[in-house]
Amino acid sequence: MKQRIAGREAVAKKGWLRAHKWLLFRRISQLGILGLFLLGPLAGIWVISGTLSASTVLGFLPLTDPLLLVQSLAAGHLPEAVAVFGFIAVLAIYSLIGGRTYCAWVCPVNLVTDAAAWTNRRLELKKNLSLSKSTRYWLLGFIILLCAATGSIVWELVNPVTVLQRGLLFGMGLGWLLIAAIFVFDAFVLRHGWCGHLCPVGAAYSLIRFATLLRVKVAGRARCTDCMDCFAVCPEPQVIRPALKGGEGSATVIASANCLNCGRCIDVCPQEVFSFAKRT
């Protein structure tokens, strides 16, 4: 029996644009942010300077990746005041919109992992590796301990986000091997393996969840036909079940810190079960 193609029924019912609306918005966001970083070196228009790990917007607003600051502290380096202010700014922004929103709407590696997941689904490949979702947190802890042991910010040497961003400017070189390895791993070994099981950057952002206002809501739970399309496309399918399959009176908001707020469940659902809503 041929595997169901997630989203095909949604396209038939809602039309292609509505069935890809949030995916298109995410691509505009990801490519737009990358473009703003590239404007400076390529055209001399410095809207954002630096990298996604440490940058300055319009010459005055610093932004510092939380994992970078933690590595610096663990390595025994006292960060400059501007880095601390940048960390506070990032913490404030993602506390409101959800930490892992970074993964779906900003991170350029998501373009690679989404392509790999699409390839996996189209080839109808089964995973041949099993990893715990907690593996990324163990890896995050190991990186921090390694920084403390070596006195250096070790993750930035191999951080795929930094490698990809810098590679677009200065040439990828051996960086292509790292990005290709992530694609092959996600496409042929474990679907959503990098973002969903290993990435320490995503693990760090998932810890930012103080007062998240924007969440995915399962407002039309009664309309669900158990087609499983949402589970097929979600990088973190375990976050859907409590809201979608909960008993009567249970919360309909996907509250997990590992929800990416990517909107793919909204796109591919033919019954329009999901929607974005303010957290109440």
C-alpha cells in the first residue's frame, strides 16, 4: 500500500497557497534575514552586522546567542557588556514568541533539514536509528563542560549555523561536508534527526519559555479525522499529542517548549484543526 503523502488532501481542499502559507512565510523570513546579513559585506548596507551567534542591528542593538554567552562563561571568559545586553535582548524577544521559534523562522540550517525531511517522506524511507529526544540536552551539557575544560568556545568551531552563514560569504570549503552530513543523516538515517534529536542550539532555545504569547492552538479538535498528516510533517511530533488527543476539557494549546511554532501542522491539515493563537 502506497504511503499517504502529507499535505496532498490539504492542497486539494484549501488550494496550494493556503496549504503552504506558513511555510512560505518562514522561507521569506529565513532568506530575508540571511539577505540582511549579506547586504553589508556584498553591498555595503549594514542593516545587520556579525553572525547569528553575535550581531548588531542598525549599529546599536546587540544580539547574542544564549549558547554563545554560556560557552564564554563556562570557558572562563568574562563577556563584554555589549554581549550581556545582547543576551538580555534575545532572552526578552524569544520569551515572548517562543525560544524554538528561532529554529523555524531564523536558522538557515532549517532549510537543509526541511529538504531532508521532504526527501525522506517522498522516498518513503523508514528510520534505522533510534535516539532519545533528550540526547540534545546531554550534548548541550557536554559542550558546556568541554568549554570549561578547554577554556575555549568549542561549539562555534563546528556550529552548522555559523558554518553555513559564513560559507555563503567566504566560500564553504570543507563546510559543505558538515552541511551534507546533516542532510544525509536527516534524509536517510533519522527523519528530523538533527533538529529533533541532536542540535544543542535548539536545545538551548527550548529553555527560553517564560511568558510565550504565541502558540499553536488545536481549536478544531473535534474535526480531526486522524489522517496523521500533522505528525508526519512536524519536527517534534510528540508535542502535538497532548493537545490533540487529550481528554475532554484538556488544554487545546500546544504548550511544549519544543514546539517550533513553524505552522506546518496548520498548513497540511485538511480539516483546519490548528491555528495560531495568543496563549491564555
